[in-house]
Amino acid sequence: QVQLVESGGGLVQPGGSLRLSCAASGLSFSIYHRGWYRQAPGKQRELVATITSARNTHYADSVKGRFTISRDNAKNTVYLQMNSLKPEDTAVYYCNVAVRENDTVYWGQGTQVTVSS
């Protein structure tokens, strides 16, 4: 059974920083692509960042230059470092893993990030 658990969310002031973590279990994840998505109230879930097995990265334009995705394969963990946070970054953040062998994307339960003064 594949399980992904996000952590590190919370309340932060505009301009502040948070680091999200996503710990995975049930597979060896080093060869798989990983990603972060977010969903704000009243909006569709959207891509934030992705990282491949080769550590190539992609970012949404809205977070480029402020967020950094990374991975620690030994810990089966992917991170999202979020700097210069804005109120519009407020959302539930979800991590995922894409398993090519069965064409399946697995999702975590999400962690709330609130940016407010």
C-alpha cells in the first residue's frame, strides 16, 4: 500500500517561509517523479512544482524564484521550500508520486498553508 503524508504547513505572515515535507512508504520512490500541487478555496487543484528521478525540476510561473522542490531518496521524502510567501499562496498543499509501471498517481492527504497578517 502506497502512502504519502505531508507535513510542515501552518500559519505564516506575508514574506515569511515554510518548508513542507512529504514522507512516502510502500514503495522505493527513488526512480519515480514527485510533485507538489495546491488547492485554494473555490479553485481547482493546480501544479506547484515537480521533480524527476534525475532531479530535473519544473515550477509554476506563480512560484518560480520563490519555491524550491528537492528530494532525499534515502528517506523517500520530497520537500518544498517556500520563501517570500504571499496571501495568494494560501491553500492545501498535496504531494504525489507518479508510478509508471501501473500508470498511477498517488496523492497525500494534504497540509494547510495559510499566509496572513
